[in-house]
Amino acid sequence: MRKFYFYLIGMLLTFAACSEETEITLPSKGEEEVKEIVSALEENDEISDFVEVLKTVNVADLEEDELTVFAVRNSSAAMSRSAALDSTSVKRHTAKGRYGKVDLTDGKVLESISGESLYVTRTGEDIYINGVVIEGEAIQAGNSYVYVVPEVMEQQSEPVNVYVTTINVYAINQGNSSESPLKDVAVVVNKVGKDSLGIYTKGDSLGVWKTDEQGQVVIKHTENQIVFNVYKADYSDKYDNYLLAGVDNAGKFMYVDLNADGMHTKEDKVDFELPYYVGYVDDVKSSTKTVYMTTDIAEPEVPEELPDADSVRVAWKDVLTDYMRYNVEAESKLVQGYANFDYSQVGSLSDSLWSKAYNLVNKGNQFVDMLSNSTEEQYFELKQNILMDLSLVYTQLYGYYGQMVDRGSVIPEDQLIKQMESLSMYVNGN
């Protein structure tokens, strides 16, 4: 009997020693569930890139066996993606708990397995997670649901607003007071950028839409400011370089008052591509914009009779002298504190200088356009001198603001240098 006890004790000690050497760790509930999800999605080519990364994610500590995964479509279908598809973002795309579409209510906040907040926004039937829309219905995978999304979600610290911009495009023609919806107009939408002068410009692309039978597109976006342009073969949203604002009861075109002076004048003409701006403030989440296009082409203008060259020279000198006097005053304020100037007023001073400079530029361009109607030597020489004066003003603006704008377009530094070099041969002296 004593031998049996010794034998039994020996066996127990041996078993304990083996257990310490070959301790077996069972997979967590989360690991088991992720394996189920990977298995269910393995043959889905649309999200294969996401699945490959999901296989590598460490979820050893995850005890959730019900998850909601927002799987990203492959990179070829999400060219505008700004965040990378990696293990960090895949964890962000995996929420604790299983949620059907009915559970994803507006304002709900989910928790990802990485501990980040995922904000739910609903606009009609569309559901957004951190501003990225869900595509299609839920895919059952183990105890979990999987949704396909078009791009990688970025980390957010607060709910993301979704804005709805409706754009209606109508065709109009002179002599006809009716307007009709214009189908298949390309609407190119961009984020809003700003140059160093504070002028709105096109930022990154948000995409291209086409108007339907009603001449309409509905764009849903998370940017609170966008710009867009419209394009259709043989159509234009301008007539004689005036931006169209509709047609009156007599069939006469109406135009946009671009400079907001309450009048329709040549100052409202624009000979460059002008994007339409849409901005949202406060709690406003939707707006409608109307654009008019026509196939009509304006008759060429009959050149106006040129005024005497001396009168143009005197008028230009007056404008230039007024600007230069203001420059002297502005520099005296900046350098010497003239007129009790202090640097809290520098913004106002800059705005005034900008206004004066571009009043000069606009006047100079008007004179140049006028003088271009003649090849007579006196007019040609006067035009070159005005262009040189404008170039010097542009150089000054480049020094102040880092760039120049002419007729709505930014002038590169190299272009300005070439312009001045080509003009120098026409100007007396240095």
C-alpha cells in the first residue's frame, strides 16, 4: 500500500511539472469571433484588402463575441481615402456589439475595440459612421454584422455633420421666358480652399455628379463649405461673360450682380472659370442652388471709338498717383507710426491697401483692353507702359502677400518675371 501512495504522489508531481512547462492558453472570445468573420468574408473580393489586415490584428484581450465591422472597399475603389488602411484603422472600424441598421440611430455613439468613439449620423435612409456612409445591407458573419464602407474612417472627437446640397440646372435661351431642366450636366464638386489673400479657391475633389431628368443632383457631404462648377457640351453658364441668373417674362437674360453694387454693368463680367460657393452656418444642414445654362452665343462687341491717347494717359496717371500716395501713407504708418497708427490696426490697413491695389488693377486692365483695339504706335506704347506699371504693382503685392491675382487667376512668380522682361524693351530708360 505504501508503494502505491509513493507511486501516486510521483505521478501527481510529474503531472504538475508538465503543466508548468506546457501551459495552454485558450483563444479569447474576440479571437474566435474574428476568425469567424474572416472565414465568412474570405471569398468577398470587394473587401479582400481589409480582410487581409484583419487577419493580422491582435485581439487576444478582446472578450466580445458580438461585433459590428465596417469593412473598407479595396483601395482601387476609394482613391480619395485620406487615412491609411492598417491594423490601427481596422480596429477603429470594428465596434463592440452587434448593430443592425435599425439600431444605428442618429446621434448614437459606438465604441470601437480600440476604445475610440464612432459617431452615427442619419440623413434619410443614409447612415454615416464618423462621416463615412454605409453601403448596402449587413452581412452576417458568425455572431456579428459586417457593413461595407467606401473609405477609411478618420478618428473623430465629436459627431460629424452631414450636409445635403441640392443643385438644380436649367436651360434658358434669349427670347423665351421658359426654363427647362437640363439633364446630364457634370457637376464637379470640391472642398473649399483659401489662398494667402483670403480668396476662395478649389480644394481637394469631392467627386463628380450628373444631373437627372429633372436637372438635379443631390450631394451629401461632411464639409461645411464646398465649391462646384457645371459642364455640358455646347452649353455655358455665362453669356457674353456675364454669369446667368435666369430669364425674365420678356425672354431677356438676367445676370448675377457679382460686385453687389445693385447694378448690371461691365464690372460684373468674368472671363475665367468661377466656382459656385455653398456654405453652411449654425444648425443649417441643407440648401438648394440653382444654375442656368444656355447654348446662345453673344454677338461680338463693336469696338468703342478710342479716346485721345493723352486723355487716357492723364486718367491712368491720376489713378496711379492716388495709389502711390496711399502707399506712402501706409508705409509711414507701418514704419513711423504716422497718424497714431498701432499694429492692432494692421488688418484694416492691409484690407485698404488690397482694395486700393485692385481698384488700380481693374482700371489698368480696362485701359489695356481699350487700347488693344488699336495697333497705332501711340496707343501701343501707352498700353505697354500701363502693363509695366501693373507689373510693378503686382511685384509689390507679391512682396506683401506672397502671390498676385489677375482677372481671377493667380499669377506664378515665373510668369510675372517673363512678363516684365518682355515689357522692358518697350519702356524708355531702365
